[in-house]
Amino acid sequence: MIKHTFRTVDPQQSELKEIHNLLLGGVTPRPIALVSTISETGVSNLAPFSFFNAFGANPPYIAFSPAYSGRDGSAKDTLTNVQQVPECVVHAVSHDIFQQMSLSSTAFEPDIDEFVKAGFTSIPSELVRPMRVAESPFHMECKVEQIIELGGTNGSGNLVLCRVVQFHVSETVFREGIIHPDRIDLIGRNSANFYTKASGDAVFALNKTSGVGVGIDALPEHIRNSTNLSGNDLGKLGQLNEIPDSSTVQQFIDEPELSDDLEYHSMLQSAINLLKTDHEHGTFQIERAAKTALAANDIEFAIKALLAIPLISSE
């Protein structure tokens, strides 16, 4: 597994910009909340926030954090608005509106409507006063229940805790009953000017086994200490509900059901023969076969191949 060399940073002894950049680079990708609010005089406001997430479903709560200016400590219009009118609509940001989202982040004067400046279509909400962004595929009408000041000085955040009172979700984003990442096509925020497209090749599925896994600590030492297997490889093996016993592994060695169509099957056969005469290289080849099997999510094959190493070596 990877061993890191660390840089240690004390936030109390560091510049604000450095701490801000560490959070932007290390806590990623972050979902983006495109938040609409309204002033007490009725002026609409729209601004994006990537310090944002969801916190429970019963009842549904979300929170975002508009920070005070790092330069002069001034409050963003969004914060001022929710203090005066404790309601908002939080929208997801899909890839096809990310440039408009970016434009809405401009520090326009409080009397300027960002819906107009960013070219968004405003539509009425049902339960709150702020307007909704028609171009976003996912809306949450919210009541602001609490604003927690997190420092009260330049660069400090303000946690705006919101209870969702109404969802509006485009029918186009559903596939087989779930919101599919390719259909909603969201973006996330990374460090500096980098963003992530949360769809297509960037999305993968985690095929987790059911039940309680044995854990990495239950794997034999020669598997845990392998320099060829990554932490992800060991994590997959640790999800097994049980480790095959020696008789099962011996049968796997004596009567392997191998297919010429699977690369790791042919890799194992040659590796077993090699292991009988050259332990080091044979072990390496079996671990390569197991690693290839794990990539194909054939965990049972991989664990049996790895458990075969000491059995074959002792013959």
C-alpha cells in the first residue's frame, strides 16, 4: 500500500490564503449549490457556493456556507438576504449551465438581479419567496432554520442550515427510478479554477458484497504484505464474508476450471507451474493474476489464487 510523506500545516500559524487553498484542494470534488435568495425590498439574488452538502433525509436538511470577504470582512448578499428573509432555493449545477453559474458569482451590487445578468429564466417557487432557475434540473425550496457564524472575521464561514420543504426534479434525469449521473450531468468544484464533470468516464460503480466482510486484518500475512496488491485490492478481498478453507483451495489447484477467454485464468496456469521452480517470480505472477481478477470483480478467483501460494510452495 502507498506510504505518504506529509506536510503538516497549523491553521493558527498560517496565512488565510494557504488554509483556503488547502481546503479547496483537499476537500474535492465539492457539489455546487446555486442559491437564489430575495432581499427585504424584493430584489432577487443568485450565487454559487461549493461549501455545501446534505445532512439527513427525515426531515431533509442541507447547508451551505457564504464566507465573509477575505479582504475586507464584508458579507455576501446571499448572507444578508437570508438573515432578512430566511428562505432560499438551492439548485444543482449541470454542465450545460456552468458558465452562467460562474457569471452569477460576480460581485454585482446588491440591487442587481443575477438572474438577468447570468441569463437565467426565473420561475416562481411554490412555498418560498425566492425564484427558481428554470435551467437547473434539480431544485430544493428551503426554509432557513439557523445561521451559525463560524469565526465572525475575514474569510470566516457562516453555516446556513436549511430544511427542504419542496423538491422539483426534471423527469429527464431519471433512469430506472434513480437520478442517473449521466442524465443529470453535474459538475463539482476542485482547487483553483479546476472543476469535475460528474458523468461519463468519471463515474464508476462500486460493487460491494453483501453481509459483513472479514476485514483486511483477517487476510493471511503473505497477502496483507504483498507489494503488488494495492489498498483497493486488499479492500475488495476484505469484503469477503469468509475466507476459503485449505481443502477448497487445494481443489481449486488440483481441478481448476479455467477459460481461455479470461486473461487471468491463463496467467494463473503458467504462474502455478512457475511457482514450483521459482518461488519469487511464481508468487509475483500469481499476484498479477489475482490483481487482474480483482479488476474484473472476480474476488473468489483472486482469493483462491492468492491462498494457493503457500500450498503450492510447500509441495
